[in-house]
Amino acid sequence: MNSGVFYRPPPSVIDKLGELNLLLLIALCALTGLGLAALYSVAGGSWSPWAERHALRFVIGLAMLIVVAVVPLRFWLQLAYPAYAVALIALLLVPFVGSEALGARRWLPLGPLTIQPSEMMKVALVMALAKYFHSLSANRISHPLWLLVPVAMIAVPMALILKQPDLGTAMMVGMLGSSMLLMAGVHLLYFAGGLASLFIGIPLAVPFLHDYQRRRIEVFLDPASDPLGAGYHITQSKIAMGSGGVTGKGFLSGTQGQLDFLPEKHTDFIFTTIAEEWGFVGSMAVLILIGVLLAILLGMALGTASRAGRLMICGTMVSIFLYAAINVGMVSGALPVVGIPLPFVSYGGTAMLTLMFSLGLSMCAWVHRNDPLAPDPVSLS
């Protein structure tokens, strides 16, 4: 008998490209396309300065996504801890060599570019936690001794980000890390205890907040208390969103955005611009596309054999959800104003590229979903 009958050659790059989830790529391109249209509009009908750069970053990010996807998943797992270490070192460097803007020191200069290490940490944390829990046996996942390492991996970057100060991103890192613990199978009693400690600790933490952070909370509770100061952003955002109605004022016709009443209209408040010009219909189109993206990622996670792969996909899914939920809640007045962009829609280089890299890791887990990884995977349940 010819032994070659039983030999299956390893898949080529072409084979791996054929395994890419096209539905995810289509939803991603559609969502980014809406962002490009909004950025074109808020610039007064010009590709410069935001739309063209956003498009270029997306093309670069899409190429990076595909390259990351075809590389074996075990390669990225080997880089997980080094990537976390690099992101942590970058956070440590921010207070010393970081550039300052709007009263916060959050960016590192890198030649002609600036990077935001806290954005890098989000994807590095997902990689590191996925690797850590993949290496644990099921009976160790909820053991207090073995939980010390992942808790420290979450807490240390949170503390460094709080020092910048950046309360919104620090909270997002904490929620992302906690979600990873939950999806890894950590016992629910730990989360009950953590929530109880959080509610007890919030009143104790208020005296340690910066003045602008306390003012944001006060304005969130009563925007009318300072309509021309700290409450200006959310007041203008609500006016713009409410004036859009069902179908909006029309493309390039948003008065709040075009006349510069709306602050940060190309970054944090881009969703408000869409609501004003395209109304409820346009807003729902953005939210539906984000929902489709999340649903596709969930399906990919359920169809992936390895625990590491599932955790990477779930981490990306939670990260995108947090970005979208916090941004939409912020501009609609349901949450205090924090600097969280709308994924793939808001203008911003570091956030765009880190999210594209995260999607590349998720696509990698999907493309290699049947590849054996030691130790043997176990169910998320």
C-alpha cells in the first residue's frame, strides 16, 4: 500500500487565505466606510486632513490583519509574554519621555509618529492571558495561587495608566482583563467578591480623583450645572443627536459639526456627527454593523478548537464591544465623558492599528482553528 495515501501536506499560504472569514472582512470594510464618509463630512467635504489618513491606516491595518492571520497561532503565543513586556516597558516610559496634551501624558514619540502604549497594552494583555490560561490545567484555573499572576498582569498596567492620568482607559483595561478571566473559566465567586469590593471602594477613591475627573462625574449627573464649561461637550452632543431626527439633516449638512459647535467631532464624538447628518437610520446602521462584527467573532470563537484561540477571539470581541458601548454611552449622556473612540469609525492611528492587529489574531485563531495546540483544549463552559 502506498504510504503517500495517508500523507497530508501542510496547508500553503493560498490555502490559509481561502480560510479567511469573508463575512468579517465585509462587515469591517462597511463599518470603516461609514467612518470615512463621516470624516469626509466633518472636514467640510474634504479628504484632508482626516479621511485620507484614516483610509491609509485602514489599508495598512488590513494588510497587517491578513499577514497575522496566515502565521501559525503558536508563533503568536510564543510572542505573547514578550509583547506584554514591551507594552509594560512603554507604559513605564511614559512619565519620563512621554508627550503631554490636554493635561495628560499618554503618548510616546517614535520618530515622526506618536504611539499610545495603553492601546498596545490592550492587545498584549489579551495575548498574554490567552497564553497563560491555555497552559493551565482545568483544576488550577480558579486556584487562588494560580490567579495571582493574571490579576497582577491586569492590575499593574491599570495602575500605570491611572498615573497618566487616564481613568477611562484604565477602567477599560480592567474590564477587558476581568472578562478574559471569566471566559477562561474562573469561578464566579471571585467576581462577586470583586464587585462587592468595587462598590465599597468607589466612595473611598473619590478624594483621590483629579479635579477634572470629579467635575466630569458632577457634569454627568447634572450637565446643566456648567453648560459653557465642563458640560459643554455633552450638551452640544445631545443637541446634535436630537436634531438629526429619523433620517438626519443630510450629508455635509450637520450644523453642529460643520460650524464647530461640536468638540472632538472627528474622534470621540464622531457618532454624534453621524446621528446629526444621518439620523436614527444612520446611527442604527453603525450599531448594526458593530453587532454583526461581534456576532461573527462569537461564531468564530465557538468554532475554534483551542482554548488559546477562543480566548484571543473573545478578548477581541470584548474589546470592540467596550469601545463601542463606552463611546456611544458617553456621547449620548448615559456615561461620563472619557476619551474612548468608536472602533473603526473614529479618527485615531494607534487605536485603529491595534484593533486591526487584534482582529488579525482572531482571524489567525479561526484560520488555524483545527491545529493541535498543547495542552489539550477544554470547553469554555
